[in-house]
Amino acid sequence: QVQLVESGGGLVQPGGSLRLSCAASRNIFRLYPMGWYRQAPGKQRELVAAITSGGSSNYADSAKGRFTISRDNAKNTVYLQMNSLKPEDTAVYYCNAGRDYRGIPHVDYWGQGTQVTVSS
């Protein structure tokens, strides 16, 4: 039994911030990598950030210096803090469990997605 539930999306102005949350099933949270992916209209889904069970992080070039992925093992939750948001960050953001930073799945579970819109 695995479930991933994202929250925290919304509409923000360019330069603003959002924090996304992904509450995960405890039976997999501490065993597998977690990550955030996004998909804009007409585009393929792409990795934004990933974090291992040990806390090591990897970021897409577009996210470096602006986004931070973290995990709270006590809450079985992974976060994506997004600062200095740009219109090109607009997408549906998905939480994933099981894929490493290369996108190769050990297991492969997805949340339902949360919409992030950056617009003035």
C-alpha cells in the first residue's frame, strides 16, 4: 500500500515563493529516493529535484540556486521550497517515490500532482 499526496501549489507572482509538500506512505518513504517532477502543457515530464533516503540531493540546472528539496522522516514528508519563481516554472508538479536522480525506477509511484502557476 503506497500513497503520495501533494499539496502547496497555487498562483504566485514572478519572484515569489511556494513550498510544496508530499506526504508519503511510511512503508516506502524511508526506503526509496523521493523526487519532484514537473510537466508543463505540451512538454514532457522532467525532473526538478531528487533526494535519497540518506538526504543527498540532486537538482535540475533550472532549479539550482532557487529550489531546495528536503525530507522530514518524522513526518514522512518531502518538501520542495521554491524561491524566485519564474513564469517558466509554471507546471503541474508531481511527487515521485522510487526513482533515482537519473530517473531510473527501483519502484515507481506518483502523486496526483499540484498546479503551480507563476504569473503577474
